[in-house]
Amino acid sequence: MGFNILIVDDSSSIRRLLKKVLELSGIELGEVLEASNGLEALDVLKREWVDFILCDIHMPKMDGIQFLRELKRDEVLSRIPIIMVSTEGREEIVQEVKALGIRAYVKKPFSPEEIREVIENLIGEEFSRDERDSS
Amino acid sequence: MKEILREIFPKIMEKMFFLVAEELEGGTSSQRGDYVAEIILKGPKLLTLRILVPRSLGIVMFKNLFPEEDPEEDRLKDMLQELANMVGGNLISLLGAQWQLGLPQVYPSIEALGFLIGKNPILEYDIEGETITLYLEG
């Protein structure tokens, strides 16, 4: 069974691009789910389990920072690893999202290689953690 | 502000759309374009960044990103919104904490050019023989 991944970004171009990068990455994929803001993403997470989330910061209705705060309030959802993918480069905002527990930060514009490397590292860490936990 | 834009814009075009943007010294003032991608930057003052893009260049950008897709109007506009978002986001990243990014918009054709009559571009670039023009107002 492959990894279920949720992509949260208000730009359909970025969602499609990230999906394409995931498909070409060689990562074993389950379902790739999409949401265009934090509210939609929370709705998806009520119905589906995902292994990790790729999330933007600047979005209408509920931005990435509010979304992270909502996840942090939930014991189960707060365990999902999150990679932020955003144009935001201001140190104070990056530090704020890091403090909310994200696992990696990728700044837009990104290259497919950057995204692939970050995801592969994350999957590597998760696998080794799972193996450690089960031994 | 112009220097920051001069630093970030070609990088975005190259990294995201695999295109080389060559600055047009002195400008062309041609104001040719079919779409305006716009984003508002809120800070010590209100700035509006507008990027005038010819449709043919938009299609080249689109095909570089999504070679297997048709450049439908909605998808083309969404891509140009993201271009404005990236330029605006990278600009405020260098301007500092007091700046906020609005949500990007794209206006088509005649409606778009109405914003730009009499305005001087801040930067113009040649990309594959097409001109992309940046305006910063406020």
C-alpha cells in the first residue's frame, strides 16, 4: 500500500504540479488528495487518513498557519508530518510555522528535485522511526 | 524595490517556468499583453504589483510546466495568479515583517489594459521574443 498524501494550496497549478512531481518521484503512492484551503483540508481529514501533508501558507478562508494550529489541537491529526511549500520567506513566519511542528519548509519557486528530496528524506525518517518503534 | 524585483523576477521565471528573462534596458513601452496578474502588498504603504503577460507567452509558460495539458483559460489564469503570488511573496520576504500579501487576481485583455494606461513600467523583460512587463504602483 502506498502513501496517502494531501496537497493543500489555493492554486490548482501548484496542486497539479506537486501531484506530478509526486507521481514522477518513484515514491509508492496511494491516494493523492487535494484541498484549496485549510478548511477544506480539515474536511478531507475527517474522512481520510493521510501519511503526510504538503501545505501552503497564504490561502483564503483558512491559511496554513491557522490550519497548523487546528491540527495541533487534535491528538491524532497533530502526528501527521507536514511539509510547508510557500512563497513566504520572512524568518519570523518561517520560525512560527516551524514552532507549530512542521517537518520541512520549501520555498516557492521550487524545483521538482527539491520537493522530491524533501519528501524522500521525510519518508526515510518516518520509516526508520516506525522500524525503531516496532523493534 | 526595483532592485529587489530585478533580483527575484528572472530567478522565478527560470526556476519555475524554465525560461530566461532578459531585461529590456530603457523599456519598450509597448504595453502589449492579454492578461494582468495583480497582487496587493500591504505594509507601511499600499502597493499594487501588476504583471502584463501576452497570451502566447502564458501558453509557453504553461506548456513548460504542464506539457501534457491543454492551456485552458482557467488553468492559464490560475498559473498567472501563482506567478503574481510568487513575485509578491518573494518581494515581501525581502521587505520585512510589516508587509502582508494580498490574494492574487488575473484580469483579461481590454479590462486589464485599462489599469495601465499612462503608467510607466518598473521593469520589462524579453522572454523568448515576447515582452513581459512589471508595474509597481502606490
